Amino acid sequence: MSPFSAEIVRWYQENKRDLPWRHTRDPYVIWLSEIILQQTRVDQGRPYFERFLEQYPTVQAFSQASEDEILRLWQGLGYYSRARNMHRAAKQVMEHYQGQFPTAYHELLQLKGIGEYTASAISSFAADEARAVLDGNVFRVLSRYFGVDTPINSGAGKKVFQALAQEVLSENQPGLHNQAMMEFGALHCTPKKPDCLNCPLRLGCVAWENGTVGELPVKLKAKPARRRIFHYLLIRDGDRILMNKRGAGDIWQNLYEFHLIEEISLIEESPSVSMDPTSSAAQPGSEKFFAELAQYVGPHAEISLLEGPIKHVLSHQHLFAYFWSVRVLPSEIKKKAGWDYVDTKELNTLAKPKLIVSFLERAIIN
């Protein structure tokens, strides 16, 4: 073990958080935690991990669940493709590995939704395979300590940092080393206000020596966010409300929402464009919207705005949502495929986007 790795591991053993997935070498449990914690803070993801493990204690149980059940339990975490990929991966394990979750890096890469980072994490944590993990925390530690300014989200950066991570990896205890690197970046070498004065690696840190801690790691700027305007229609028939199950090819596949009319926005959100949701660009009621609305509910519908605009941020997309109450005779509604009435008491049983869940929490739907 190199002095660098030894110092990181020593810090980890003194400062690590007590997290449930760190008390096992079961690759299924480690897989659950790793996928749930992608794009998710530990404090937010931990309750989901515990619920999933309680509901599906084995990969066999996970594989036998319906996709709707998985999505319902996942509700609120976002990035729903993760849940769908997990379901497919569990079925792959049952079909190709006789229900034994693999621990070898190259076998893990064959499972749906598992990339190089996740395969490295599972194989090293479960079987001590010498594969270095490379997540945002590890990028940051390596970039600062070795003074590497190659952008971490570039092709060249990925190669440089992967080679560097593998070079400093402890061959004897790769799982422990990887856990230590990730935890050190999460708790000590943080994006903002890292605790450099009390850092055990300070004397060898190039960024500390050069005064560039705040400038590293370097990351290429992301493309401007796409801006979308959603108009949701709350159409009732007594104790039932009209719902739609989203299809493939867009966000929130197979999740339920109210009927949606989307207005196309030619504006992309960037620092140079003001996207204040109260600005004129975000106001409801374009002629095109009302014309399309009339196609579905006819000319006698009573329409009123309940709420909006509500800004909802996704990766690379910013949504501005309006919620409309539509009073109309059921016989006058021209329903589309995928629309169906749901008893309001059953709404909680449907997997829905967080935007819809949040609205229902604020609204009185009974």
C-alpha cells in the first residue's frame, strides 16, 4: 500500500459514516446501494435503499416484481431509467447467472445499467477485485492532490484519471481503498470549503501548494438546458380523475400524470437568458394552447388556472408546469389512447413523476 493510499485509508477508518451497505459483501445489496445513490445524496437515498431491501431481500424477489411496483417504490428519486434498468438487470441475473449475482468486473458490465464505475465498485467491494472506482468525489481528490487540470468530463480526462486512479489503488485492499477515496471526497475534500488546514494529505497536495484548490477539478461547461412548457389538465368525473400513462421516447417513461398539453419553446435556458417563471415568456394561455385544448374538451368546458408556473429542473431540461381545472361533461371529452379514469383514492398506488406528486401534496384531491 502506497503512502497516499495508507493515509486515505487511515483517515477513512477514523471518520467514515456508518452506512448499512458497508456491512456486507453481498453483491446484490451493494448493487442496490450503488444504483440508488447515483445522482442522489446519501441522506436522500438511504431510506429508499432500506425500503427496497426490505421489499426485495433477494435478486430473485426483485426480478419477480412488476415494473409498476418498482417504479412506485422508486417514486421521488428521479432518473427513472435507473429503476427500469435495475429490473432488467435482475432478470438477467436470474436468466444467465442462475440467481447468483456476479462479482467479476467483466460479468457485471453485461448487466443492464451497470457501467465501468458501478462494475468497479461492486467487484472491489464484494470480491476485492483490483478495479479503481472513479466518481465525482474521486475525480476531485485526484485532480487536486496531483494538480491535474485536464477536464474531468472530456475523453482525455477520463483516460488520464482512470490511469491515475488505478496507479494509486491498493492492490492488497482495493475495496477498502475505493471506499476511502469516495468518502474522503464526500466529507473532507469537498467541492466548496474543503478542510485543507486539517487535511492529512496537505503536504503532498499540488493544488494546496499552488493555491488552486478552488479551481480544480476542471469541468467543461454543459450545454444550455432545454426549456419545456407543460399544461396539465385536471378533468374529473365524480370521484374519478383522468390520468395518462407516459410512453417511451421521453422523460418519465411508464409513469402516470394528468393529461398533458405541451407548448414548444424555442428558448434554451442559459446564463444569458432570463428564465424567471413570472416573466412574459412563461405566461400561460397562448392561442395555440387553447386551440389544442378545445380539440379535447369541446367549446363548453369551464377552465381555470389552479397553479403555475411551477419550475421543475431535470438534467438538461427545465420544465415550467401549469395545472388547470377543467369542468366538462365526460361525454364531450375526446379521449386518447392511454387515457383512463382513476378513482382519486387509488392515486397513491400509481407511480408518478415528482412534479405530479408534489402538486397532489399541495392540492386537495378527494
